[in-house]
Amino acid sequence: WESLSGAVETGATSVVYLVEWGDDPGGAFSDAITIYTGSSIQVFGLLRGAPYRFRVSARNDAGLTSAPTNWFTFSSEPAVPRTLPAPSVAASDAGLLVSWALPVSNEGTGGSPITGFVVIVRREDEAVPSVGINVGLLTSYSALSLTANYRYAFAVTASNIAGPSLRSNESAPTVPPDTP
């Protein structure tokens, strides 16, 4: 916003600004901050992809307050999710159970809900992993029908509307149990 000079434009010696913001387009403003110098602020902790509206009013030391500006809307674009940690792998009766944690923080999800996961399987004798297996929103995968006496490593990606995350580090290579 454009700063006012206290004595010339307001008839007072100082001007402060009240910046209000909220995330409800039709509702009340939920937060406010008073700015004593300058004509801009940086707001932290906003969710990516969520719309926020802002307005500014000025108040001088004589107690006069301007009408607030028309509100304006700001929305940042969501980012891809952060890279997940390597998944955990445990032996089960029929194969290997691969599991990972669902990202829940705004930073972890990229500011947009997770839309799915892909599990990447690599057998120890393969230089290139297999094509990923889309498991939807599940946070575990049962790897069945694996070749005995080979070690397998797994990685995971998470996706949202902005795209997929980078592939996680691989799990520790694990040999599936012998199956009858």
C-alpha cells in the first residue's frame, strides 16, 4: 500500500496501519497486525493454495481512522509434496509389507491434499526399478509373489494436484520369507 505522511495528509505527526486478513471470503477477518513503519508486511503460516483476503486502514495519533480499503484476495499455488522418508518393510506370511506415513502438515503435502501414492519396487539384480504401483491413498502395500532368495528395496512417491513428489530413498533391501 502507499504510505501517508503524517502531518501533511492526516493532520497528525504519525500514522500506523492496521492490516487485517482472513481465510473466509464472506466472513470476518480472523487476524490483524498493526504496522508502525513501512508499507508492507510478510505473513507467515498461510496454507499453500488456500485463498486469503486482506484489507488495510490507517490511524493517526489524533485518533482518526480511515475507512478500510476494499479487500483483495491472494492465493498461492500449491507445490508438490515433500519427499517422503524411506518406507518401512516387514516380512509377512505371504511376502513383504511396505508402509509409510501419510504427510499431514502443510509443508509435507505441498499445501494441497494428497491424491495418491506410488510404490516403486526394485529387485537387487535390477539396475532400474520396476514401474510404480499406484496404491491410491493407502499407506501400506503387500508385495506378494516375490522371487525367493532375492532382496527387494522399495521407494514411495506422493502426489497432489501439483504433481508427484520426488522418489523417497529406498528401504533397506529385504529378503521375502519362503512361501509354500
